[in-house]
Amino acid sequence: MTKVGRYEFLAEPFHCDFSNRLFMGHLGNHMLNAADFHSNDRGFGMHYLNTINKTWVLSRLAIEMKEMPPMYTKFYIETWVESAMRFFTNRNFAVVGNDATVYGYGRSVWAMIDTETRQPADLFAINDGAINDYIEKEKPCPIDKGGRVKMSDNAELVHSIKTFYNDVDINGHINSIKYIEHVLDLWPIEWYREHTIKRLEIAYVAEAHGGDTLSFYREQDAEGNFLVRIVRTDGTECCRCKMEFN
């Protein structure tokens, strides 16, 4: 079993936007699926973890794209574990085409938690530290890891939504990619006729659940990038996002 997993996907027509290119949300889901395939095949995935009351949760995600795969295009997501600590692991992604086209890259941070206590769990206790056998430090991922998204108290409330059945994932909280899709909806269609997504970063802070209202606060930084803070019904901050557009 190789350290790097490579999985084929298709930019299906109903997963593409009006520009005939893959939606960022669907690309994010494909990345998470690739991560699941890779970890399951190597003995530290959800199939095994669920039997011992453990699961993976996404802590941070950064995606930087040169372009999105066009409609009907077959492409591959390569994924590998760059490093692992007791409670967190760094996992990278490359989005590549059949002709070796590189569409973009991703970086992510994952935590393992106990599903009963919701507290961090020791990665190295899983299958005698199986994850250590698959750490790949040599394969490059030439995008920034990203840092803390710093926001002021002047961010403007621009939108609020209620969450429903389709927002909730297998872990019982709001799906990681749904936050991204809701953030992207803060800009009108006309905006996307003139701009493309260059990079997004999102850091997950606290869980929200179905029925919660999510409020979105937005501001711009000195470089013109958009910063978004998402707050749930009780006022707890759930995550922060940074968007860079071309």
C-alpha cells in the first residue's frame, strides 16, 4: 500500500456552475471522500474508528486553485499525510488531470475525537500507530498552510440562515463543506461572472447542529480579501473563513 492515495472523480454536469466548471463545494466533498478512502484502506479510517467510538473531524482546510475542472472532465485527487501528532494530523491534496494538468492543491488539519465524550483521542493508539507507516514528507504541496484568520469587531452582519436536515453530516453536526457553500452564497451570481475563487481558508472552532441559526459577519482586510465569521444561535463562534478572489 503506497503512502499517497490517488482517486478518480468526474466533474459531473449537475455538480458544475453556470461557467461549466466544478462547484467549489463539490471539490471539497471529493477531497474529504479521498481522505476517507485513503485512511480506510490503511487501517485508520472511519470504518474502523466507528467500531471503537472514535471519528475524524476536520479542523482546518485551505484550497488554492489555478482553475476548476471543466464539466465532464475526469480528474484525480491525490492525498497523503504530511505529519501526525498525538491529537492532530496534517493531510494534503493535489487536484490533477489525465494530462498531468495541475488544477490546484489543498491542505487540511484533522483531529480524532471520542464520539461519546467529544474529547480528543490519541491517534497513535489506533491499530498500533498505523498512521505512522503512511507519513509522506517528501511529496510537495506548494501552497501556504494558512494562519489564524484575524477579524475586528467591526465586521458587518450580512446574512443569517436556519439549518436543516441537508446541512447535517454523519457525525451529527453541520457538515464542514456546508459552511463553505453558505459562505460562497454571500456573493451574488453577478460577482462570480467577473471573479473566480483563488483561495479559501476555513478554521472550525465549535460545532453547530441542525436547527441552529447561523449568522455571517463579513469584512475586508488590507489586501482586499474577505474575512467571514460564522456564529451559531447561542452566540458561539463556529468558524472563520478567508476568501481570495481573482
